[in-house]
Amino acid sequence: MMRVNPRVDIYLDKIFHNAKVIVKSAAKHNIEITGVTKVYTGLPQIVAAEVKGGIARIADSRLENLRQIKEAGFAKDTLLLRLPAISQAEETVCYADISLNSEEDTVKALSHEAVVQNKVHKIIIMVEMGDLREGVLPEDVPQTVEKLITMPNIEIVGIGANFSCYGGVVPTPDKLSRIVELAGEIRNKFGLELPIVHGGNSSALKFLFEGQVPQGITNLSIGEGIVLGRETIDRQPIEGTYQDTFVLSAEIIELKVKDSVPNGVISQDAFGNIPVFEDRGRIKRAILAIGRQDVDIENIIPMESGVDILGASSDHLLLDVTKSNRDLKVGDEIHFTLGYGALLKLMTSKYVYKNFIE
Ligand SMILES: *Cc1c(COP(=O)(O)O)cnc(C)c1O
């Protein structure tokens, strides 16, 4: 076993399997899956597992990640998930085959760049369906299409909406039907094919499995569902998928019996909060060499019993291991499964080693 710490063990085969399961069940409803790679910074080894699992295209919110993916040479379209910034029009056209858009001025800048680079840039028009992040108001979609359709080297390939991101609004069948309806109106009015009707992210998976995603939705963009095997309405595991795709390992650097409540006058902690402590008497405390700079500690679960997370500073994670049956020693590793927020921070931290397991 690898002994670099802290590290994330990445089980590529489990990620491949999760992608395959979700792609298959979506295909039964004529829906393609776009694989969303942002939580793992678009690392090509993991993208390759998802591509093998059958995703239709590769999406990320960051151009740095899409660049890395383009340079790895996958034969799939790349999609930029965050609305492009006008100042990044050049990189957007260069590294993203498709982007999500809601602003006429931005598409104008993309059009200009696409002409310069002699490319056709594809766009999906985002519609505001209540979550109140990006999107054109539904009643403004026709006039938006009317303006964008004339722009050189721009091809409108779809419309879509985002859910469960800012407002926590759920992609209920009525909301998804409204998008399908709008797509129909746009097809009729402008003679566009509009192959991509995008119904959101992993929060739509529960409806997908229940067969409640309306006919006419052709795409879902899935991050967490593939990466951690969970739908995101109730955060329940998806049947037949793995949740232990990414495992955190961190090393014990101190192990001592001490009090559970600090001794002295208590003022602010390292983050400006006044800490509160539960009195557990004298306990066996372990310090792990990882901290809030690397991981979201509220979002990790120890993989063994008898290990309780007490708290953390920037570089130290404190555990109560009093109830552990293991004969723990300094130098031992403790392993954790991860929630989305923890995974995001770990994969982004340059201090955490990424260990690919084939
Ligand atoms: C991040 C993101 C997704 C993926 O979300 P998951 O809940 O991880 O599936 C999909 N669409 C957009 C626009 C995103 O920004």
C-alpha cells in the first residue's frame, strides 16, 4: 500500500462502473449523460474512466480544467458549465466546444472569437426556472434566440436549466416539462434542431430513476451522481453504484490521553470563533496531519468505528479515538469516505497526494 500522506486514493474502476450504471439507466429514457469533472479538477485519468463508462461529452466550470482535458485528446465535445466571462472569450472558444449562455454581449464576443479562430462555437441557452442562478427569463427566450441566431460562427444547439444550486429548487416534472415546451416553441419558430434539452444535474437523478423525467429532455449533466454514487435531493446512494470511489488517508502525528475541555481562559480560535467543547472526561486524542486548508471536516466520515472527529485547525485534525478497538500508534493511517464539499477541497489542495488505483 502507498504510504504518502495525506492522500486521496482514487478508485478508477468504481468511477467507471458508476458512470456506466447511470449512462445505461438514462439511455432507457433517451437521455444522454454529460460527465461533470469540476469536483476533481478535470484530471484526465478520471475523465478517461467516465468516457469509458459512456458519457456523451465532458463538462467543467473552469477553463483551466477544460484546457487540460482538451490537451489529453479525448474524442468528445467539451462543455463550459459556468457562463463565459467576456474577458475569457478567446480561451472559451479555444477549449470549449459548447458553452452555457444567457448574455447577448457575451455571445457576441464568442462569435467574434469563433470567427478569428475559424471555428463554430456551440451554445446552450440557459433558462431561469426558479433556482435564481444563471438563465434568461422563460418569456424572454424567443427574443434572445432571435438575436443570437444571426451571430456568425455561433450555433444554438440547445436550451436548458439549472436546479438545486443556489435556491435549492428541485427539477420537478412540471419545471422540466416547461423546458421541453419552450424547446418545441423555439424549434417551430426558428427551424432549429435543438438536439440538447438540458434538464439539470444530479438532483434530477431521483426523478430519472422513477421514470418522471418528461419525454423531450435529452441531457443531464452529472457530477456527484457518478463521482460519489449519490442523487442530490435526499443524498441517498444510487442503487448499484459505489460511494467509496475516493478515500482520504491521513497520518497520526500525536496520540495521547488528555482532557476533552481546554484548560485556561478561552478566547477566539484560529478562525475567530469562540469554541465550545463537550466534556467527555479524559480521552485518547489523535492528531492527524491534515486540516481545514485541505478538507471540509464536516464532510468526512471515518471508515472504522470508535473514531470521532472533534475539530480542526488549518493544519491539524483532532480525533477522539478512546473507543477504537484498533491498537493505534503514531504513524498509523486513518481512512475516511467523503462528501462532495470535502472531495472538492481535497482535490483542489496541492498538499494532498492523488493516488490513482486502476
Ligand atoms: C456543477 C454543475 C453540474 C453538476 O452538478 P452535480 O450536482 O454534481 O451533478 C451540472 N450543471 C452545472 C451547470 C453545474 O455547474
